[in-house]
Amino acid sequence: MSEHNWSALDRRTFLKAAGAAVALGTVGGALAACGGGSSAASSTAAAKPVAMKPDGDINVFNWAQYMDPKVISDFEAKYGIKVHQTYFDNMDSMMAKLNAGVMFDVIFPENAEAMKLVQAGKLLALDHAQLTSWSDILPYFDDPWYDPGAKFTAPYSLWTTGIGWHANELGELPASWDTLWNTPKADGKIFLLDDSREVIGMSLMRLGLDPNSTNPDDINKATDALLTLMPQVRGFSSVNTQFINNTAWMQEMWSGQAWQAISQMKDPQNVRFASVPNQTPLNNDTIAIPANAEHPGSAMLFLDWVLSPQTVGQNISYTGYPQATKAGVEAYNTMTKDYAFLALDANAIATTKHFEPLKPQDLAVWNAAWLKIKAA
């Protein structure tokens, strides 16, 4: 197995979710400044594809340690294009740089932020005919909810949310969100994600409600259900340290965290992870080229390289997360073959749920509920 950078990735997931109840409002403001909430519109520059050919070195804006350095060095050697990397630690900081007019050639926004950038005309159109790797993209991402027709973004890594647990402590358990409520042996050793959308969304789905509901009655029902769980919950965390050291016997977590735990634990055979059928949130990062990119031709080459079947396997072994391509799913399932519960079924992606951006007035309802849950 290749060398991993799990500590950095854990830090990334923590930064993504820490203070979610407050940060969501900040993100909303940043996105609004970028044109969020407007109808989909593209500037002339953004709508016109460019030729995929070297036109200078590129500046890439990404999460730290979210791409195998060899993928980058091999690209540089093949095309003679130097890749200069700058890192963000959350979507707020990424959007702030873009709103300030800082120029990058390639960026990695999460899907919700990608939707706002698309609507604001801030991204360059992608010419699928030039992208030799596009045929390997999973069909779901040919027309994703956040970018109809995938005109401006390509998918990068993806992950699902589910329940992880220690089988040596709790045995085999059903793939149901009810498991969090109905496993008395885990009382006091349960952790939930420190992420309002994930936790409240999970409770909504468990009740058969829309995970993006803005109906105050729905939010109240989900909150009341979670309040009955709180006496059994030890804490909230978006890192998996407590799961690895056995402080947590059961934890709401992302699929990539389950693989990270397996990769680090002395007894990985005891790890279990379950996604709940028809109630599984799916999230993904994207790759995009800003409309003001100085070297869009080189950026197109880089995007194509990152998606290519010859690089995705290597990249997945480094990050621990699958990429949204046929070769990416195959490489991920090969890597996790001894843990069938982590297998990614590309055909089931269409049945997953996703979290859509909320308007400020709806965020206020969610944030109030989150504060009540965290205080319990």
C-alpha cells in the first residue's frame, strides 16, 4: 500500500465541518457576493470553450495533500507545464480568494459552491469533445444537479455518509439510521458528525422527510428525534481519531474516514461501515477552470490528466477516496476489496441524496435547531 496522508485528510474534514452552524451563514454571504441565488447565467468569456493545448504554467487552488504529488510531477514531465499549488482549508477561504479576483487556472470547489459559481458565470465552459478522459466519467455526472449538462465542471472525489462501528464491541448491525437509536450497548460511545447538514439531514431522512427541507415543522420533528438520542451521544466530531482509539464504538462518518480507520487500526477486521439504502447522502468535489484563468489551455490538459484512467488509481491510493470515473470506481473497489461494505456501486449513485444550498432565511431555522441539539 502506498504512503498515505491520513492526518492531513482528517484535518481537512475537520476544517470542512467545524462550526458548521455558524460557517454556513458565512458561506452563504460569500456565495451571494459571487452571484449565488441568481438564475443560471454565463458571461461570454465563460461560455466559450478554449483549445486544450499548452499555453503556460498553471496555478492550482486545492485542499492540501488532496492529490498525489506524482500525478502532478508526471503531468509536468509529459507536457512541460509547471504546476504551482496554493491551498485553502475551507470553502469560505476559497470563495473569498475568488471573489477578490485572485487568478487561478484550476480550482476544486465542492458541488454546492460549484453551483453558485456556475450560476454567477464565474467558470469557463468545458469542451467535452476535447477531453479524452470524459468518456470515463460516471453517467450520473454527465448531468449533475449542481451543473446541468456538466458544462462547467468535472467531478473529482466523492464520498457517502453512513455509520461506522466496532464489530468486536457491537456485533453485526443493520444498515439503518435507527441503529444509532437502537444499540443500547453503544450508549455513551456514540459520536455524530460535527456538521449541521449531515446530522439534521440524517434525522430528516430517518423520518422519511426531505434532507433539504425548509419547513420549520420538519426541522422541529428532526430536532426532537435527535434530542432523544443525545443522552446516548458522547460528542460531535468530523475526524475519526476517537473511532481509531476505540473511544467511539459507533460513529456517523464519511466513507473515506472508514477506509482511513482501516488503514491505521491494528485490528481493521473489526471495522464496519454501512450506508443506508435510499437514505445515503452523496457529496463530491469538482474540478473547474475559472473564467479569468490566465492559462485555460494548460488547465484543460491538467483536468484531462487528473481524470484519465492512467492516473486515477494512483491518486485514489493516496487520498483514500474514489474518483467519479469508471476506472476510479474500479480502482477504489480493488483497493477496498477485503471490506465489501465499502464497495461503491456506481449504478446506485442515482438513488443517493444530496445537500442543496439553503437560503439565508432557511439557514436561520437550521442553525437555531443545530444550536439546540449541540446544547443538549
